[in-house]
Amino acid sequence: MGRHERAQDGPTQGSVRLEARVFGMVQGVGFRYWTMGTAEDLGLSGEVRNLDDGSVSVVAEGPQPQVRKLLDWLNSDRTPGRVERVDSSMSEAGGKYRGFGVG
């Protein structure tokens, strides 16, 4: 973003927010970094982080078709490690994130 451009405030029209919790063998296997790369390839913003119980939290915002592709990927056998279950919900995007980060 250039010096005179300003970040958008709030969500982009038509954007959704995915909140997912991924269970299984998903820590210590590169899962967060693969998730970040996949989300960035899809043009999404948000974050992925390990949780104390061994699961991984994913929050992603962007156009609904792209967010659904990320959710499909999370549920696929193409992820690192072994995903046993993904609990997820969708809502309207809040526009909080700039880029995609690993926590």
C-alpha cells in the first residue's frame, strides 16, 4: 500500500469470516505455515495459531468462494499432519486483518 493510500475500514462488501478449530495431529508438522500459504494464495486475510489443547485456531476473511476453498482444504487430506475434525462457523467479515499471520 502506498503512503497516501489508506486501509479500508470495516469489511469489504460480500466478505465473510471463517472461524475454525482444527483437531488432530496438527501441531509440530508445519500446519500453521501451510495454512498461511494456502490462505495467502486464495487472497485471504486473518491468522492461524496453536492452542494449548493441541488444536489449531484459524480465522480467515475474504470473498465467500475463497473462504470456502480454504475450509475445503482444511477438511481435506492435503494438509500437513492428520486432521481428525474441523469445527467451523461463518459470519460477516469484520475487516480487522491486514494480510495473514501466524500466531
